[in-house]
Amino acid sequence: MKRLHCKFKGSFRKLFSLCVILIFTFTSARTVFATDVVKDLEKDSYVFVLKENTATQNIVRDLEGKFLDLNINDIEEIGTITISSSNTDEVKEAKDYLSKNYETYIEEVSEEKEVTIEEFQLLNAAAVTQIKKQKTFNAASQQTLQEVQEEEENIYDPWRWDINKVTSNGDSYELQEGNHTVRIAIVDSGIDSNHPDLRANILDSGKSFVPGVSATVDEIGHGTMVAGTVAANGKIKGISPKIGIVPYKVFEGYSADSSLIIEAIIQAADDDMDVINLSLGTYKSLKSKEDRAIYLSYKRAISYANRKGSLLVASSGTNGYDMSNPFKLAEQMGLTNDLQVHMPGGLANVVTVSATTLDDQLAYYSNYGSNVDIAAPAGDYGPKYLEKQQVDLEYMTLTTYPTTSPQSDLSKLLGFEQGYEFMIGTSLAAPKVSATAALIIAEYQEKYGRKPLPAVTKSLLYRGASDGDGTRKELGRGIVNAKNSLDYLNKR
């Protein structure tokens, strides 16, 4: 593996970052990256996993005839039935009925918990007024913000360090930018289909799995940020700026049922998506009977998608845990005598991605472990954040954001148009790997006239990884590098 040293042009980013370090202290109690949290559902919900080769249709018809207000969702492909209702008595009666009358067909049953992405708050400068009033950034430069901006060909370019690392300063674009015959499923909160940097690559409106919500509009921004990392092609560029993307909406707010995510994986595989990006996750206990059905459902969905030829890429999570050992993971979570696992990232047959910093080190928030396969740059708040709560903007990453959502003061201050914001987190690491995998698939198809098997794509991903400043447990095979992987492919 080769170590990539990025070059950054222009003085604007360095000057502005210095200003931020000096007078911008992050004081909000909220973090700004997506994280994984498990909480009780407001409605009662149970997942039944049936034994192999058991049909769901007859059981569903039986339930529909007896429980008129029950929400029933079955996934025939992997043999699961989810029942839910705000009527506690009805859903428990249905659970007892299923458990008694279909006991011989049921392998596991679990009460469902939600997968949650933490509400994030966009970084705002606490001293925006002071910054605007400043005549200079430092005594040496004697340059105003406006003067420095005018020197840049594109005011967005200086903040592309993460994209530059993965693309070798844009060299991978000369080899492959993707095409619309290769498609990435974005299983998330939807995508802003009107964003000028994204709309040309959104192949169709996709599908919403959120009950009562038919549109795949992104109401919270998370999915649009992920999509921009993959396929932005305008004022900013993603890793694969001409690849096709499709939204599979599972989040309307900041939480989703695991069964919706599992259903979206199955649908994306049935739709022949080449790559399925999962910037989300949850923790489950291997010892708890209540968690085993969800665990088994994820495993079956992953196996199904793999058989259909889809490559699954998932984030490792943002709790800073070592996920290598379920017993030790449980201890880190404050759970004694338990065995915890993170999923889908961390499970077999999923490419699990940790997050790295500008300095090619594991980000302080990123989960890691022997089950991490590869790393990707996703930023942090800089070297003085943990000790002094000082944010260095130079270490964060820039991506797309819904044009219908309020623009942050920081984005305005930098002169950005609405629809571009700073963010960090493993949620932005996974899509860089998904995008690189899609480029490999596109290049392989052009060279050989067919798409590669997922195992071949993974092999080329790992062979092209660059060395980072971390261990195998922290960075997996290394930091993803699209240029290196495409070079390896073309040498075959």
C-alpha cells in the first residue's frame, strides 16, 4: 500500500481556519455527526423470523383476517413477518396468537427497537459578527475575507481535502468517473432531488419505506450529505461524479425500524443495485432472545443481497468503541455479562468502514476493530477539540445539503450558496468506499464487458488502499484510494 500525501492549493482555507481556531469555540451540546442509538419504539412492534423455506403469505392472510387494525409487513425473500400497532393489547394478542399457532414454523421472535441517527446541529460560528467585522485574518496577510475569496477559482475547492485523498487530487477522474449503468442505493433519509449538484445523477425517485410517506424527499439532510459524497457534480464533486444513485428512504425523522432497513436492503438487491450504502447502524445482544430475530434478519438480508450480486457497504458507528469482541464491546457500553454486536456494519459479508482524519489517523469518534475492513476520510474537529473544545474547520469535510433547509451562518460566512455544509462522521466515510466500489465496477465493465462479482470488487478495493497512521484494527486494509484501485484493475 502507498501512503498518499495530498497537496492543498490556495490561501483562503488556511487563513479562515486560523481565524476559526482563534475565536471560534464550539459550545453546542450536540455533536454534528450521525451516530447510532437504540431506543424503545413508541408503538409495540415484533419481528418473527420463520424457519428456512417457510412461506409467509398464508400466515399473513390469517393475521389479516383476525386483527383488523394490525400493521403487518412480511419479507418473503428472507422469511420475516413484522407486526406493529399503537394498540398495545392488540399487538400482544397477535404476538401470542402467532407464537401459539405457528410455533413449529418460528425460529426467532424479537421486540423491535429503532435505529436512530442523532439529531445534528450544523456548526455555526459563535463569533460570526466578530469575524465579519474583522479587517484582517492575521497581521502578515493583510487580506480581507472578500479579497482571499476572490483569489480562488472556486471557493469550494479549498475544502475538498477528503475527496482529494480518495481521488489522488482528482487523478482518478481521468481514469473513471462512473456512468448510469452502475447504480448505488442510498438507504437513508432520502435525497434532495432538486439539488443542482445531484439531480443529474439521481436515476429515479426511488422508494420510501416509511409508513404513510410516499415521497423520498430528504427532510433532515443526512441522505443528501451521503449522496453528495458519492455523486455530487457541480460546485463540488463527489468520488464518482457521474455514477447513478437511487434513494431508498427509511428515515423520516431521526429514527427508523430495523425492519424498514432490512426491507430496503432486499428491495435494493431485487432492483439490481450494484452497491448498497448503509450509513446507519445499531447494537444488538447475542445473548438476548429479544434481539436474536433482528440479528438473524440482518444476516439473512445481507446473504440475500450478496447472492443477488449487490455489494453492501456500512459505517462502523460513531461511539469510539472497539467492536472486535462482543463481550468487550458490551463492557464498553456499560453492559455486564452480555455479548453485543454492531450491525449491519461489523457483520460478515459487509464492507465495514471506519473514519479517518486529515492526518490519516482514526477519528476519535469512530468505532474500530478486527471486523473493520477499510477506512475513509470523514474528518473531525481538529487536534485541539478534545482538550480545549476549539474547532479547526480545516479538519472538517464539506458536502451537499438540502437546498430547502436553512443555511448555517458558517456556510453563509464562507460565501457558499445554500445547499453546502460542513459535517463529520462515519456516515461520510462509508459512501466514499461505496463510490470507489462503483468506479471499480464501471471500469471493470468497460474493460471486460461484464460486471465483476462482489468478491472481485472487494479485492480491488483493498489492494488499492493507501497506508494510514493506524493499526489494522483501526484502518482495516488502509484508507480507500480510487486511483490506486483503478490502476490495479487496469494492470490485470
